[in-house]
Amino acid sequence: MSDPLAGLYQELILEHAKRREGEGLIEPYDAERFLKNPTCGDEIRLRVRLEDGRIAALGWEGQGCSISQASASVLAEEAPGLAVADARVRIEALRELLRSRGAAEPDEQLLGDAVAFAGVARFPMRVKCAMLAWVALEEALLEAEAR
Amino acid sequence: MGTEVEQGTTIDAERLAAIRADFPILAAEPAGVPLVYLDSGATSQQPRQVLDAEWAFRTGRNAAVHRGAHTLAGLATDDYEAARERIARFVGARPERLSWAMNATDALNEVGLSLAEANRAPAVDPRLRIGPGDEILITEAEHHANLLPWQRLADETGATLRWIAVDDDGVWTEADALAAITGRTRLIAIAHVSNVTGLVAPVEAIVAAARAHGALVVLDACQSVPHRPVDLDALGVDAAAFSGHKMLGPGGIGVLYLRAELGDALPPARVGGSMITTVTMTERDFLPAPQRFEAGTQPVSAIVGLAAAVDYLEGVGMAAIDAHELALGRRLAEGVTAIDGVRLVGPRPGAERAGVASVIVDGVHAHDVGQVLDAQGIAVRVGHHCAQPLHRRLGVAATTRASAYLYTTEGEVDRFLDVLAGVRDYFGAR
């Protein structure tokens, strides 16, 4: 019998859930967001530092399911160096992909390793887990720019 | 118990098959494989008899109750009050002690809000007085529905909220409770059966201690009334709450039980139509309980459906259901305890516990555990089960909970145990 969860728990996701890239709260930072998914208790505290319109550093602390933790880890690997506007494009692209219920084609060029989360789109109950860190960054960027 | 028919003491295989055939949803395959429904602690499924009763009412006898004078209104009112009597008999209560609520949360809120209202009056009824220096006692294991109303009541009245602490397993004892009940205790609110740990509260001892100190006892009976024989008048609690959707009934209907003295003394939190005697432009007089707590139109067909659910439960026999679930609870508790890296929350196997098992899987988040089970058609609850303080005390954000009911089979429990045993391997957690 084939594993019905193979599309969800990609090797890369399970590996990132253990590696936890970017774990730790950076100093100094321009904005911090704490987000919680009240249905399952996933939580993340994410800090971001900007320099010349680019993400200079990003760090996070959190607890939750493998999807939410891996998604924070992938984000922390991909975000540093991105222009704020480009980061927003990627966040939106991931959101669209995850909400597509599997209908959308992932843009590997744009999303990088985050395409591993494409399988989450077929598990609507887990979309919030995969988006948690990315929404935290989205809100932190708004806050950092408002300062 | 008001059982009319002599019931068996267990549910045998033949009976179990007949019961399962009454629940259409148990044949569904929402995840593409046969459903193993182990989430009855969150909401139970409904037998066709309940749906048929609602259908018959809606298509043949529906009208506004306690309002109209036409024949149909009379029929609807008869069904409505007959349902109250039926459900009252089921929980060993006089009918006038039961008022309708949306669910147990709503019923517990009604008690909390009514007590706050009573304490705003210039001359507070001494039985209802709660204020600075007084204590409201709960446990650390309560569902948020039996925590937040009392938090708020304490905030509003200046009383102190105290709680019976749980141990590392989430367990508290009769001795803990008795030590916490003092002359300052004015109200005690506890779950009869914990929705997370399956612990059964020593209600008799708590009521006796409360009486000795003049405290009121509010019982969250959400996880007891659906699963075991409960006689509220005999227990002697002052108030109790339970939900229809957890006992084979429709959603949107629950029950608030109030002892007569309390029911007629409490000012209603909600006011409006059908709960008054006289209204002027500046004054109002309320009907006695139960109507005084039933402002506005009630979900009559759901109430009729709940009465049919009670008929169904008593047709099987509450003693038999209790025995069936205790056996499944033992199987669950012993089964999960035998799995390496899985920790059972609540009373140890062998101690009294309901047909529920919440577990922590070492190295794997509950959400991931639930996903692996779901892929095999096994529906369990993952999360904090509306008991965050308890989970914080256990040192986790979430647990995985399997809960049984009268239609649950040993085979389903074993299927759950089999898949659970493979979860840590799947995530490479060992």
C-alpha cells in the first residue's frame, strides 16, 4: 500500500523539522511577531532585521507540529538576503499554492525549497501550520517598515 | 434511573452490530478508508431514530410552544414538555429543574452570569452572595467552559479563584479536594468526568463537604451523563450542565439543571419573551424556573431529538453502556501504556477511568500523530481539548485523545493502537 501521507511529509520537511534552521532570537532586530494557532497550539516568535530594504537576518523560536516547524526552518534558510518586496511575493505565492487544494502548479523558481509544502495543499486542516512562520514574517515586515 | 425496560449488563457482539447499523455515518469513508470514529468525547454521532424523531416533529407537529392557542401549537407544546420530562427522568431530576441551553458551555455561562447579576442587586440573597474574601474552587484540569465563567465571576465579584492542583499525570484526589474546601469556599465547580484524563470526580464527598461549609456545587456533567447512569437529584449538586450533541442528540441543545431553591432565587442572565409574568414599560416580573431561564424561542425540534436520543440510550441501557465503555477504556489505557515512547495522561490503567485515553508521543507533535491516524481513517482529537492549563502542567501544548462510545468496538481500539505503535518510526523519532 502506498503511503497516503507521502505528499505531505516530504523528506525535506521531516529533515527541516529536525534541523530547525535559524532557530534562536536574533539581536538587534527591527520587528518581532508572536503568532499562535489556537486550534492546535502551534506557536512561533519571529524576529527580523532589515538593512537597505533587504532582510539582513531572521531568527525564530517556536513549538508545534513538524509542518509548522519545518516551514519556519525553510523560511529562515531562504529569507535572508531577499528584498522586502521579493519576500512578500514569495509569501503570497506560498499562500496561493497552499490554498489551491492541490490545483495550483508550484513555481519552483520562486519558492525554492518551500515547494516541498505543495502537498500540504491537499490537507486543508494543515495549511495554517505551514503558513504560520510566513505570516509572522509578513506582519513583522509591515511593523519594521512602519517604524 | 428511570428505565422502564430491564436492561442487559453488557453490549454483546450481536447487539453492538445492531447499534452500529443505526448510525449511518459509521459506514462513511471520509478519508477513503473505513471510518474509525474515536472522537465521541468531542461530539457523538446520531442514530437514525434521532433524525427520524426530528423529521416527524418538523413535518407533523412544528409550531411555537407556550404561545399559540391553535391545535398545532398545543401538539408542539405537548412534545416540548414531554421531552423535558423524558430527559429529566433520564438524569433523575424533577422536570422543573431542567432548563434549555445551547450546550453545556452556555448553561455554565448562565449560572456564572446569573450569580454575577445576583451580586449586583442592592440586597443580595444570602445563598447567592459571593464577594471579597470568598473563594470559588475549581480544578486545574477543567475544560475552559468550566474555568472561564468562574474566572470572570471572581473578577466581577472580588472573590478569589482557587483550584485543586493536579499531579504529573493530571490527576487529583478526593483528599486534595477535601483539603481545599474551607469555610471561605462559596462555590465549587468541577467536571464529573474529565474530558482529557477520564478521571471520575468524587462528587458525593465534595457535595458533603460543600454542604458542611454552605458552598454551592456546580457539576459539568458533559462527559458523564452521556456515558454512565447519573442521578442528579440523588447526587445533591446545586447545578449541572450537559450537551445534547455529546449524547447522540442534535447540536445546539444543552441542559441546565438547577435545584429548586437555586432556580427560583437566581436572576436570569438573559431576559425577553416567554419568561415573564408581568411587564410594564419600566418593570418586569419573571416566571419561576425553568421558564425564567428560557428567554426567546427554543430549538424545539432539537429538544424532541434529544428526547429520542435519551430513549435510544435507555433502550440499550446506561449500565450496559457504562460497562462497555469502561472495558474499552481499560483496553485503551493498557494498550497505549504498552507502546514504547507513548505516555498516558490521567489515572493509571486499572484505576477508575472513563472510556478515553489522551497520550503524549515522545518526539512527535500530536498534530502529526493525528495526521498519521487520519490517513488510516482513524478520527481522534488532537490539541489541548479546551484545557490549556492542564496541558501546560503536563508540559505539552497538545495531546492525542481517543474517546469511545456505545458504538465503539474492540477492533477499532486495536486498530488505533496498531497505528499509534508505528507513529514514532514514521517520523524517525527513535
